[in-house]
Amino acid sequence: MSIAAKADPATPAGSASPLTKRRPFGDRSFQVLCLAAGLLVLIILALIAISMTQQSTTWFTTAGWSGVFSTNWDPAHNAYGALPFIYGTLITAAIAIVIAFPVSLGISLLLTEVLPGRFARPVVYVIDLLAVVPSVVWGLWGFLVLAPWLQKIYQSIASGLTGVPVLSTFFGGTSVSGTSFFTTGLILAIMITPIVTSLSREVIATVPTIDREGAYALGATRWEMIRGAVWPHSQAGVVGAVLLGLGRAMGETIAAALVIGSSATITTHLFNPGYSMPSVIANEFGEATVGEFRSALIGMGVLLFVLTIIINLSARAIVDRSARRTRGA
Amino acid sequence: MMAIASEQQTVDLREPSGWRRSKNQIATVGMWVAFVVMLVPLGFVLFTVIGKGASAITWQFLTGNIPINVLPVTFGGVGPAVYGTLVITGFASLMAIPLGVLGGIYINEYGGNQVLARVINFFADVMTGVPSIIMGLFIFTIWVLHFGYSGFAGSLALACLMLPIVIRSTYEMLRLVPDSLREASYALGATKARVTLTVVLPAAIGGIVSGALLAVARAAGETAPLVFTILVTQTLNKNLFSGANTALSTLIFQNATQPYTGAQARAWGSALTLIAIAFILMIVARLITARFARYDR
């Protein structure tokens, strides 16, 4: 009887007992309570989608397809084009990933392949410390300390690159500022490094020891072992971790709101001020008391929600598929 | 001649040859460099926050009223914000932790391999990746528009943020409890609810509590969900359920862009307070894991 309860938890032991044909009321109500708490997740996600879409219909219907995806953002004249913000969100998240990916991968390889357990533990603590520093503190530090310091560096880079064909398109420009796409990308990179590191580490830790030993037995160096045994095995999982990091970077609000420079422009110059979807919502929401302005800001929240959900779903799918394949092998 | 040439080409099998060994060393150095690259901003931000914030921290700073921005940091303090952070986060925890633990219990103990349990587990995972600003906007549309700004609205937003984290960590911990414990209790004739509450849950309680504390630590530092729900004020509002409220994180966000040194100093002091709260919660979580967790990953 007890084994049956284990194999099929839906029919618990109590119900099969010959002494009590029916499960006691308390037992059943506890199950219902747990189910209700679980269902709350689905209810909240559905409510988020419904209520926010409802609040943003004014914007979507008034502006239309072309209005929403236009570059013209001018709340004073009722022009609410979201393209500069979408661009800023994507470009800052891309910078963050380009910086955070090698760093996170390096740290997770260091933790799994180089350091023995007792030395790896303090490193994990340090990563956890990095993870609990609140977003607003990164923003405060970025705005008051990092941005003024970076401004001088940006300026010397930009003036040094004047006339250089490709590099000046990205790192040149005249309105170079300490609060810029690049500064935001840097701050976001710092903020997503802990999550990308810990997810990659979990994936890399699942590589079977026998694969590693096999590579070593063939005379591989540690690096060759990583390339030949660890990487093929954990590639997909690491891609998933990076995607989850990308989702985090896109939704990061307060730090970005402080260091992005608040300028709704589309430019290839990464050292110029820009704007992103979450930061414009946070900065402008107070002014948008009523009407299409508020609707547009909530609408951008809907776009952000859809974007991050898609990224999370695909990341999860990639990780699950790789996990299943690994277990099967 | 030929014989000598082939003799020189004999490889030493004991050690990797020059370039292979160098590549290996370059890779190892690269990993250490990555670690240092991560340490630099962390050290830099902690150094700055402690350097600029430590001098501001006094009892008066933690309890005094928020003065106007032009006044230096020696006047008043950030008492209302400390109160707001503690009460709003506390109330959010009161809602999210019990519900999250129950949800985790459902997925692991009742759901089994049912589609519904798998769907809930999957979406709880997806929900942990939903940006915190979305939770703020969501509570704004369904609560604030109807009932007005309040600290409670902020608690609701933080609870939405914490719920999936608590569900996932509870689920992960319950999964580690061996089935032999459940089977032994069923064999004694206990009902499923009793087995779960008196055997399974206590066995995993260390991990569950530390997971919940990490969720609280994350929520305490969040700003984005609060900006849209508590409508920042400067005065103390003891009523959680009506009227604008304030919190340390929103105070930092506001004061960061103020030109006055007093306001900025209050932001640094608040940042140190906030980091201290988060660190303490994290350390307590670690201690609980080390002391009470019977089944650790």
C-alpha cells in the first residue's frame, strides 16, 4: 500500500486504507489549498497579460502598427513611437551579453574544472554577494561614480578614433556622454554575471566524470579536455543560460534608468546617451497621468513582457532539450 | 642524416609539447582573469558605498524624518524609508512565502507527473524571469487604478515577484527528501496532509527557509515594482493600506539625481543600509543551510 502511494501520489495512502474509506476533510482541503497556491502562478501571469493589454489598447489602436514602431517620440505632440526604446533595450542587452558571456563562462569553468571544492565555495559566496547588491545601488554608483569617470575615457577614445572608418561609427560621435548605451551595457553585464555564471556552472557540473577522464586518458591538456569533453556536452545549456541572462538584461529597470542618459535617439554611437523600454517607463510614468501617454508606457510594458516571455520560453526549451539528451546518452 | 632527423622528432609523451601547454596555461589564466574582472566592480561598489555611506549611519539617520533635499546629511534621517522598506517587504513576505511553499508542495507532493503540475512548475520558472517592472505595472493596473497608491500595493507587487522564487526553491528542496521517509509515515497510517506537514516539510525546512530568505533579500532591494505602486512621499506613513508610502530603494532612486550633496549623502547612507539588510538576510540563509539543511544539493 505504501509503495502504491509512492508510485502514484495522486491517490494517497489514506484513501486506500480499509479503516477509512473516505479521506478526512482536512486532508482533502489541504490538497485543494496547495492546488490553489500553485494555480496562482497561472492566474497572475494571465492577469498580467489581460490587464496590461487592456490598459494599453488606447495606444495600440490610436497609434496603429506604424505609430507604435515609429521613431518619433514626442509626448508633447502625442507622438509615441517605441522604436528608439526597443532599439535601446536590444543594444544595451547585447552589449551586456557580449561582456558577461566570456566572464561568466570563465568563472564557471574555473569553479568546475580548476578549483577544488573547498576553494570553489568562497568564490560562490562572492558571486552571491554580487547577486544581492540591489539594482538601485548599481544605478546610484553608475550615475555618480562610474559615469563621470567613464566620460573622460569615452572622450579620449572618441577623439582618438575620429576618421577611423568602422570603429568611429560605434565608438566615435560628437555627443559622447558618461551616461550612455555602453555604460548601461557595462552595468547590466555586472548585474547578469551572477545568474549566467551560476546557471552555466550547473550545466557544466552535469558533464559525466567519465568523459573528462576519457579525455585526460588520451593525453589531453585541461584546455583540450574542456574543448573536447565539457563544451560539446554543455554547449546548449550554456546558450540557455546566456538567453536567460539576456532576458534579465532587457528587463532591468532602475540601474538603466539612471545611467542610460534618457535620450530617445537611435544611433550607432555606443558612447551616446539613449533610452530603453523599462527605463522610459520608470522615468516618465509620474508625468504620464492620463490618456495615451500612460497607455503608451504600459503598452511598452506589454512589449517587454512578451519579449522576455519569448526569451525565457526558448531558453527553457533549449536547456530542457539538452538535459533530456544528456540523460538519454 | 635521416636517422638523426627522425630521432629528433621523437615526442616526449610525459608532458604536453610547448604550444599545447601554453594554450592550456593561457586558458587557465583567462579563467582567473574572468574572476578578477568580476571582483573589480564588486570591490569598487562596496568600497564606494561603505566609504560614502558609513559616515552617514547613526541612530538618528535610521530613525529621523526625511528633511528637505538641500539640508546636509547631519539633519534628520531616512526613518520613514527604513520603516517603509521593513513593513512593505515584511507584508509581501507574509503573503508570498506561505503561498509559495504551498505551491511548491503541490508541484512535488500532489502533482506527480500530471500535466497541470508540470505546467505550473514550468510557468513558475518562466515567471522568475519576468522583469520586476512588469509586476509594478501589473499591480498598478489592477490595484492602484481602483484603490489608489498605498504601501500594500507595493507589498502585492513584491509578493508577485517573490512567489515564483519561493515556489521553485521549495520544490527543489522537497525533491531532495527521500521517499523512504514518506513511505515510513504512510505505513503508520498517516494521511497525506499529515505526512507532508509533519514529516516531509520539517525534513526540508532548512532549505526552504533559506530559499525564502534569499527571496526576501531580493525583494527588499527592488525599486521598480514600488515606483508604480507606493507613489513616493517624504513623510512617515504608518498606514500600510492607504496613502503614499516610501522605501529605501525609491529614496535612493530619487536622491541619486539630486544636485544637493545632502540628498546624495542620504542616498549613499540608504544604499549601505539596504546592502546591509540584503547581506544579513543572505548570511542568515547560508547559516541556516549549513546548520539545518539535512539534504543539500
